[in-house]
Amino acid sequence: QVVDIFVIEDYHRPMRGSNQRQILFFLLNIFHFVTPASFFQKPILRHSCFQSTSRMMCDIDFSSIKVAVLGGGTVGSTLAQKLVQSEKFSSVTIAARDPEKTTADIQAKGYGKIPVAPSSDTLASSDVIILATPGIYDDEGIRSFAATLGDMNGKVIIDATNPLGPFSEGLNIRWGNDSSGGEKLQEYLPGAKVYKSFNTIGVEHMQEALGKDMLIAGDPDDKSKVIVEKVVAAVGFKPFYVGPIRYARNLEAIAELWIHMAVPPLGGRNTTRNFWFSICGDP
């Protein structure tokens, strides 16, 4: 059994500075080590601390929210697994074109029992949709992809993709365009609330989030933003909202930097994949 400890900062009386957060995490880790191992089946403590952006946090019934993850690859399966394990939502389902094949794939990879259902029905019945499909680079491709999603009016969409060009050209994002992939998705889905998140790190950090910062860019609407924060926190990250969807271009650039540093043939500093970007100071 894994113990989740979520510490929610009050929007109107937040913790003063990173020192208080560091002390909090220090105490949580002491709790981890002094607690008898018998208390845990696996002695792992995940903790996440985030500042609620609205008093609506207490007004939303998260247990009634249905989450769909579009894409049954490594990223989609990992996010779905973490959300299922969190038990925070009414349902978490992977939306797949071929449910039988996707079910067999995720079970073969050891993700356990994750519900899988046809894409169209799952997307239509869900409140939150996480896009964990391969990124699309060009405008027309993004437009066509958006059209395949069906009626997205009123949906909250978390875009975890990155619009990367071909590997042979260096896996670059849309530097020659006037907007990001996330912005184009919002343009083509005007009735939805689109957020860019989960895109700036590798999947191994999703498997062990451990309170790392996760940046979010998207609609400033309080209710949908709090829902996205809840989803991000349920995976184990500390959500950090940076601003409207215009800043998806910055998150996609951060993702490109991470990829170029983590993948040796590319142009960045040759590192391992065991690093991530965090917010420091007292924002």
C-alpha cells in the first residue's frame, strides 16, 4: 500500500517561502523513515503540496469526475495507472481505437488492471481528457486531430503532447510558427478548456513523481484550473500554474530542452534522463 499525503496551501494564507515547504518535506521524510515498515507493504511515501488557486477546491466533487486518457502507450498507461491508484475520481479509462489490443499491451507491460474502452464513447462521456498521443507538428495535422475528438464543448483537456519535427531534423518544436501546438489545439476546440501539462519531463518521472514541480499553462478559469491541478497532484506532482495557454509555447520549449539533453544524439548537453526542471525562490 502506498500512502498519499497531500498538503493543500490556502490561497489566502499560503506558506511564506520555500523554507517552510522544505521543512514540511523534511518532516514528511522523517515520518517515512521512522514509521514501522509493517505499516507499508512497500515503504514508499509520495507527498505533494500545492497551493489551491481558488476556494472552489472544496466546492468541486472530484469523486464524480470521469477522466479519459487518450493513448495507451507508455505515457498514457503510466498516467492512467497513477490516477486509478489515487482513487480520486469517479472513473479513469484509457480511450483506444482497439480496446482488446491496448488491454493486452498494458497488461503485458505490467500496468495492472486499467479500464480500456472505445475512444469515441469514452471521450464523449468523460469530463477530463488527457492527450497522451504522439505530438503533431503542423497546423493542418492538429486541426484534423482535433476534429477526430468529437464534441469537446465543456470538456477540460490536458495536452501532454509535444509538437516535434522529424528526428532527422533534430526533434525541434514549432520555432517557425507564430503559436504553439497547445494554442492551436485551443483554437480548434474553442468550446473546451485546453491546458498544457505533463509534457516537460520523461515518463520515468511520472512513474515516481514524488512531489516534483509540474508546470501548467491554460485557461485561467478557476474551476477548470483547479480540476487540472487535482489531476496533476493525483499523479504525485506539485502543480504550478504559469499562465494562459499562450505560455504553452514556453512549456513546449522546456520540453525540447529536456529531450535534447536526455537523448544523446541531439544537440544538448549529454545527460542522463534523471533530471527535471523546478520552480525555485518564493513565487
